[in-house]
Amino acid sequence: MSREQQAVARARKAFETGRSKSVEHRIRQLKNLQRLFTEKQSVISAAVKKDLNKSEVGTQLYETLGLEGELNTAINHLKEWAAPRPVEKNLLTISDTVYIKPEPLGVVLIIGAWNYPWAVTIQPLIGAIAAGNAAVIKPSEVCVHTAKVMEDLLPLYIDKELYPVVTGGVPETQELLRQRFDHIFYTGNSVVGKLIMEAAAKNLTPVTLELGGKSPCYIDKNCDLTIACRRVAWGKYTNCGQTCIAPDYILCEPSIQDRVIEEVKKAIKEFYTDNPKTCPDYGRIINQRHFKRIMNMLEGSTVAAGGDNEESDCYIAPTVLRDVKPEAKVMQEEIFGPLLPILSVSGLDEAIKFINKGEKPLALYCFSSDNKVINRMTDETSSGGFLANDCLVHFSVGSLPFGGVGNSGMGCYHGKYSFDQLSHLRSCLIKKLNMEGVNSMRYPPHTPKKLGWARFFILNSVDLGWVGRMALLAVMAVVAAVVLQTTSVPFKEKSNVHFKPFHQGDSEPIRSASHRTAVSAQWCYQSQYSCDDTCRDPIRWAAQFPSCGGLRQSPINIVSTKVHVNSALPPFNFIGHTNTINITVENKGHSAHFALPQSFRLTGGALPGHYRAAQFHFHWGGNGRPGSEHTIDGEQFPMELHIVHIKEPYGSLAEAEHDMAGIALLAFLFEESSDDNPHLDSLIASLGRVKNNGSSTVIPNFRLSDIIPSDKDLFSYYRYVGSMTTPGCEQAVAWTLFHRTLPISSRQLDAITQQCRFWTGQPMTDIFRPTQPLDGRVVYRSKAGAALGGVMHWWVGVSSVLLGRTGLIH
Ligand SMILES: NC(=O)c1ccc[n+]([C@@H]2O[C@H](COP(=O)([O-])OP(=O)(O)OC[C@H]3O[C@@H](n4cnc5c(N)ncnc54)[C@H](O)[C@@H]3O)[C@@H](O)[C@H]2O)c1
Ligand SMILES: CCCCCCCCCC=O
């Protein structure tokens, strides 16, 4: 067995143990990579310096910083990415569980290039690990020193069986390509890209090809040429032009060519001094083969600036070429070096024509202060990425897919795109064996009538959440009966039941967790707000978070004489709540969250499914002021505890937010007691350790059952359908507010309210949202001795009222 075969076989065997699939294992490996970049930065930089003469700062700025960002993103979002993704359904599948399950592909081969050896090799590896794969890593042999450092260091930090490094050149890569992989992720030139695809085709292995090509740069005469040329010079001469997305050549009108040359020259001097050769920020050509290749390209072109070179040092000065013709040598292939040809075009039309004559590039740059020019350039061309008025920076935006199109590559990566690219997005539909009548419309004998029903059920897509589905199920049961029994009744196109088709505008788009973080700093509680502040206090939340102005908002005032007593509200079952565990508390800037493990589960209580715990937190006042969110008959209580649970199979609020009962929130009101409640002491002490936004601490040996009564004592509660009480106020909450209050002394209340600070640095007091209008909703109260059998009936009742009110069923 060759060395390459052995590495692949070992990786496959390790993958088959299943360990790469555990999310905890993936996060551990990613954290180990984080440690590698913290602990070995100088070793990494020293090797890159030897290979490409990049400075230590340059290596961090262009390579490892981006990797650190990718690692943070993957670690923070992995659970969300890896969780099942519920999807929109049609009426025929309304009662089924339909979701996408991201699954690892298996063993991935990563073939890296030499120009940003860490970025283009480790970034795909982050995606491969995050997606639960094994990966064979083949660094580019051209970057001799870096390849050696990777071979030495990676096995010290990450699972060496799952993620082996195989070094070597073309023969070794070819031997690897003879093995069977589940995905090949290649970065390099297009010629080799074709060989990779050919080898992959033998096993029908999917490929990602991150290639290059000539990335054009159009400079419109209508723009600030100093700024444009400075940005182009940075994009071109960084890493000596050996950047896949470097602007390859400039297209501009002849009238501005001289100005462009002068401005580029000025920028070169500004960045690299009069003598770039001695400037620590100017790199070298990777080797003499590439040096000769680039120098050969100068043939037949006029040098307007630069041109100095020294073969023994692989040095080529930043160079500008003027009046270059399309037939010139330098225009026949990707330059991948510090030569910047300028070609004349008569204007935008000719520039677009020129670009479209060539292969689709990896990047396309357009400099103009005229939006019409920018819009035409995007609309009338195609490229992997498009940037107006800047170069390169899109590579650093993890929320943008990075990749080529046509000759510049296929597939994309970065951030979640890396995860998806290296996952199999498996379609899952879990149906129950009942409701067979509904299926009869698709079983032979086929009739026009059955087709009519099938059209109706298949062409209507819905997203009504669980409650809506219950109502529709009832309708479907009727339809099943109709289809089965009354085939003589003609099918009516215009049913008196209309299902409003789902479209994006009907509900708030699912916000990513990063978006949540980004916007969270902009809202505040009333207590934080002062006239000179720009933050939004509760009455203005809806301006930024439309759901906060919805018709099912929380908290509410409960008028005890108006609640509906309901015997279909049984007690709860808590699972795991008596376990002793260590929990983490974190100051989130608006409150402190106590994270709970997903193994804590909740069922019963007439909740439509099984729920997993996420966290709990408190709402409080300050200086003797009450701080509960819910009020009863107008009375506000000193403090309120919320325990947040997410319905299975959702993994986050973002996934649950389209389900009316996607979140189960258990609320407890506190009443002042003369004695301390000893069970609160460790929580209160922990708040003293998380005074500032972002700080966290661990509470050892915590038991949730110490702070709340046992489930058998929690049979009496209020239930209504509402929302989260902080932005985005997602209307996805089945609220349960228990009658049993919890005790807290005034000394303890003071201790709680005086310790933490908001994200603004002000004391964290009065953290509650004012009560919201009931807007016609009904609040139910449980009745002792309730039976489980009435649960379905109860939710169908609730849903009909709500759907009727919101106009979903007319
Ligand atoms: N799209 C991107 O993200 C990206 C990033 C970096 C570089 N690039 C492109 O890569 C090119 C430069 O890299 P390169 O190709 O010189 O890098 P390279 O020579 O390092 O080759 C890339 C990889 O392919 C392997 N390889 C080379 N020849 C082979 C063959 N005949 N058979 C099998 N494997 C072979 C090498 O071992 C190496 O690991 C440029 O075109 C550049 O634009 C693209
Ligand atoms: C801050 C801008 C970072 C740019 C890094 C470019 C990396 C390109 C990889 C392809 O060659």
C-alpha cells in the first residue's frame, strides 16, 4: 500500500467509527485549530516568510486572521447549521415532519495552492470538520516550508487519523486522485482543475474547484482616480500579484490612462517606498519557474512604471504596462504576478463587450461614482464575485459565498457555505401511518376529480405553524372522507376554505444568530433610554423589529376574572430537572442567561410536542421597584423567572420562530418573603461574577429542581399564545405562567438588581417589557384533574380562533 493509500484508508476507517459526526467532537477539533493559530503564529509566519517573503503582520492580516474569523463563526453557529432545517410544506404533507438533515459526506480530499497556503488549505478544512467529515489534506508542494510546518503541526492539534496531512508533488497528488473520495476540494489553476475533475469522474465524486483566471478591472472616468488607483494598486501588488482575485488588468478610456499610471505610481511609492525591494511589506515571486513565466509576459508590452527585477531573489518590482493590446502576451493567461497592463476602451459598452469575450472571471472590479455604470456592469456580465470601488475584500466577508463560475471554478465556500458545500443536505419526510384516506387522491384508479383535489393540495404551500396544521388536519380529514365517499359530488375549484399561500413577506425572515448579535446593541429597555440616546426603547422596538408590533405580543396583564378555565390542560413532565450539573451564566447585555443542557426536556402541559431546555433568565426591577413582565389584575411582581424550551426538532429560535408553539416558555412570579430563599444564593453570587456584558462564569452543582417546585405541584397555570419579550419578539411562544409563586427576600432582590450592567455600562435595572394588548386572545387556566385526551381538541380550538382572527381561514 502506498503512503497515500494508507492515509486515505486510515481516514476512512476513522470516519467509520462515527466520531467525526458528533457536534461536540467537531467543535473540539475547531477549537484545537484555534489553539494552533494562537500558539504557533510565529512558526507559521516564519515559514511563510521563507516561502513568499510575507511579513509576520502580512501573514496574519491576509491569512490567519481570516481563519480565526472562520473558526469563530463555525464554532458559534455549528449547532444551528447542523440542526434539522424544517421546510415549507404543501397541504398534502401538512401533517408530516418535513425537514433537511445536513449529513457529512465522508472522506474529503483537500488540495491546496501555494499563494495563500494557510488560507486556501485550512479554510476548506474548517468546512470539512464542521460538516462532520474526515479529510485528507494535501498542501501545495510549491510552498516548501509551509507544507512542512503543516505536516508537523496539524497532527499535534487535530485528530490525525481523521485529518491526515499528505505532502508531496504531482506524483503524490495523482496517487491520491486514484483513491476513492466522497468529495474533492481543489484550489489551483484551471488546467489542473480539469485533471482533478477527470479523476473524480471515475467514482462520480463531486468536486469543488476554486480556480483563477483574468479578473478585469474597469475604471470609469467618472470617479476619484486617486482613491480608485490606490485600491487597485493594493489589490494588485499584495503578495506580489499572486492572488487569485487580484485585478489582472485595467480597462479605461485613453483620456485617463496617464492619470491612472501616475496615481498607481503614487500608491506604489506610498505602500512600498521608492525601493520596494527593501520594503518588508513587498513579497517575492514563489520560485524561479514562476519568475521566468512572468518575465516572459513582458514581451511586446511597454513598461510605464517599475520593471526592475532580480532572478536570484525572485524579485519583480510593481510594474505598470501602458497601451497594451488584447493580443499581447500578457493578455493571454492569468498573470499571477506584479504586472498591471492597461488596455484602452472607448467606454463602458466596449469594456463590457471585452469582458464578455473572455472566460467568466473569478472577480470583476468596477470603479465609478455613477451607480448606472455599476448596475450595468453587474447586469451585463458574469463573474464569481463582483466588487464596485474596491478590491479583494469580499474574500473576508464570511456571509458571502466565495467561488468561481465557468472557467474560474465551481462550488463555493466560506462561513456556512463551506458547511453546506461539504454536507449532504438530506431530504427527510416522516409520515404517520394514519390519515390514509388523504392519499387516495394519488392512488389508482386515477380520475379527473382526484386530480382536482391533488392540484389543490399540492399547489398550495403553507407555513402556519403547529397550530395551523392542527386546524388543517381537521379539514383534511373531511376532505379524505369527501374523496373516498362522495366521488359523485363534482369537484369544486372554488372551495369555501381558502389557504393563504405562504410567501416570504408573510412573516419575518429567519434571522441568523450573527444578525441577532449585530442588532441586539440597538434596542434597550426604558430604564436605559435617555433623550440623547440613539437606542430604541420598548415603544420603538417595532420600528426595527416588525414582529414587536404584532397581534400576539407578550407579556400581558392577566385579568383573573376573564380567563377561560380549561380541563384539557394537564400537568407537565420535567425530565432531567433534578440532575446536578454545572451551568454557565453569561451577561448578555440586556439580561443574564443561565444555559441549560438540551438533555433537560419538557413534555405534557398540553404542549404540542417535546421540548428541549435552552436557558433561563430573570426579569427584575430596581431599588424596591417591581420588575415582573406579566402582571395579574394589574399587579406587577418583584421578579419573574423565564425558562425557555425549544420544540424538537428545532435547534434554535431562528428555526422555531415560524411555529406558533415553537418555544415553550415557563414563567414563575416571585413574591417577597421575610426570609432569604437559600436556593437563590448561588445564582445571586454568580451574577456578581458577570457584571459586564459578555462576561460569563460557571455555577457548579446546580439543580433546576431546587429553584422551582416539583412537577406534581405545578398543575395550576395560565396558558396563552404569545411572543418572546425581547426583540425580535418572535410570535412563536406557548406561554405557561404558574400560579405558584417563588419566594425571594428584599435583601436578595437588592443583591440581584445591583450587580450587573447593561451593554451600555449603565446599571442593569428594570429589565422588563411593558404589558402588551391582548388583541382578542384568550387566556386559559388549567383545572386540576385534566386529562391528556383533550390536548389535540384544545389546540385545534385555539388555532381556529387565532386563524379566524388573523384571516387565514375565511
Ligand atoms: N479560487 C481560489 O480560491 C484560488 C486560490 C488560490 C489560487 N488560485 C488559483 O490557483 C492558481 C495558482 O496555483 P497553482 O495551480 O500554481 O498551485 P499549485 O501549483 O500549488 O497547484 C495546486 C495543487 O495542485 C496540485 N497539482 C499540480 N499539478 C498537478 C497535476 N498535474 N496533477 C494533480 N495535482 C496537481 C499541486 O500539488 C497543488 O497541491 C492560480 O490560477 C490562482 O488564481 C485560486
Ligand atoms: C483583507 C483582504 C484579504 C484578502 C485575502 C485574499 C486571499 C485570496 C486567496 C486567493 O488567492
